[in-house]
Amino acid sequence: MPLTLLTGAPGWIGTRLIRTLLDPGAGKPAGEQHLRCLVMPGVDRAPLPTSDRLEIVGGDLRDPTATETFCRGAEGATLFHCAGLVHPARSTRDFYEVNVRGARNLLSAAEQAGVRRVIVLSSNSPAGNNPSRAHRFDERSPYHPYMAYGRSKMQMELVVREFEQRGKMETVILRPTWFYGPDQPARQTTFFRMIQRGSAPIVGDGENLRSMTYIDNLCQAMLLAEQNPRASGQTYWIADHRPYSMREIVDTVERLMETEFGLHVAHKRLRLPNIAGDIAQACDFALQAAGLYVQRVHVLSEMNKTIACSIARAEQELGYAPAVELEEGMRRSLAWCLEHRVLS
């Protein structure tokens, strides 16, 4: 039975990809692959689906022995590397420990085991923020990482390219943007609650643009990156067809809450001047220069920025065709929240 390796479960992307891979309609023959997931010790495994084709290996990416055990016997396998640290508890050092050193440990073990292809999830952060609202990042855009997270993801991409150049296994880098969709973590639900209560911040005029990536669109892209021979050695931006303004994002969630799910909404916004985002960015820079990370400051620092990309290359080379966009994706996200009673 063919083996597929996966990191990042039971996190948001990893869990959703497992569900996709176990789905007979996912584009891979049902019952003909075995999934092996690397899961951090002590993490709640309840979100993971139950299947006799799903094997759990406990271990930490930062431990080379754990990654070697995880990859043992994986000759010819595909590895989906979805694990990554987005918001550390306190120290920016953790970005580099997990996103860079962890990736090197994993790729080293995969290479030694004879893994065929590795699909690695990166981020928009290595490219930073667009210089204008009309600008779109593409695969030719230079590195201009935003803060420590962006630098760690840039360094991770350079590690991936190093292993690609060694020629012992194939690699593909995918750069998704702001995720949304079912199985969401608490931070996304907090954003929904802020919209519901009228405290969602609109910094400046709210017309700055954000590319967003519906989670099932991303799963589609990962499977295409696994299957397409042309993808080897390449990097692709992955997002919905078009970027959305911050005002459109908040308005869409609020409207769906009220008109389709019958939730009470406050019909308010926390309106802040554009300079509030710039002050937050300066504070974030100072904190991170001292090795400290404060999630709320970092998130606020991005609220007036345009972070938007073109997906033309993924469409042309991978056949990527994102079927879900903002309204339907948020509808599904809200339905999941109500089903799991994390929103009321």
C-alpha cells in the first residue's frame, strides 16, 4: 500500500488535508494509500478522523530522532509538510527552531529514507507587503520578508531549495495566504466574534486588499503539486481568484451571520486611523528586535497593509482552479462554527 507522510496534524491544514486524502473523491484511489502523520506529544488528537489507514507517530520536528523514525521505510513516498509556527507564545526564536531547524531535520530524514517528493507549505510573509494596492506578488517577486515569521519562512524556503539542488528528491513550495474555512483554530473564531460584537478593527479606509486562501482550495493545490511532474523544483502562490478588501471581508462575514444564520450582530466597527497600523508596526518591530512576540500587536500591524498575489502560474502549470471564494467559503466556515458550538 503506497505511503503518504504528513506533518501539521491535528492542526488546521493538516487535519483538513487528512480528510481530503481519506475522501474517495479526492483524486486518489480510496483504500490504496496509507497515511502516516507526525503529531506533537501531548497534543489533543480528537480532531483527527478515525481510519485504519491513518497511522499516528508521536514526535517533535525539532528532534532529529523523531523525524528519522517518522520517515523510516518511506522510500518512494510523498511528504506533505504542513507544520509550521505562526504565532509563538512569546519568543521569536521559536519561529526559527520550528520553521527552519524543524524543516531541515524533516527534509534530511526524508532524503535519507528515499522520499520521492516533498510539498512544503510556506507563506506570503517571505515577500512582505505589496508596495501599492495595484501591485500583485508573483513567483518573480524578490524576498522582502515581514518580521521574524517572514524571515523564518524565507530561510525555510532556502533550505528546501538546498535539498532540491542535491537532486535526491523532488520539492515543491506552495505559498498560501490568509487561510479560512472549516476546522478553523481559535484565532479565526476570535475574528468572527469581533465582527459579531462590532469590535473588528478597520484601519484606515478599509480598502487595502488581502488575498485569502479557502482551505479546500489549498488542499486541491497540494494534490496537484504532488501529481504534476512539471511542479518539481517550483514555487507557486495559492489563493482565491481575486483579493478582497478588508471592508469586504468584514462586511461579508457580518451579513452572512445575520441573514443566513440568524445571529445577532452589532453593526459596528472599531475604526482606527491609518497611523494606528503604522504605530503597531513600529511597536512590533521593536518588540521583535528584542526577541519578543505579541500576537495582537503583530496582527494589528498588518490590518492596513495590502498583501495580494497573482495565481496565474499555478493555474497555468498546475491546473489549479479555486472553486470556492469569499462568500461561500465564509458561509461554510460559519456553518462549521455553529455545528461545533464555538459561535452563538
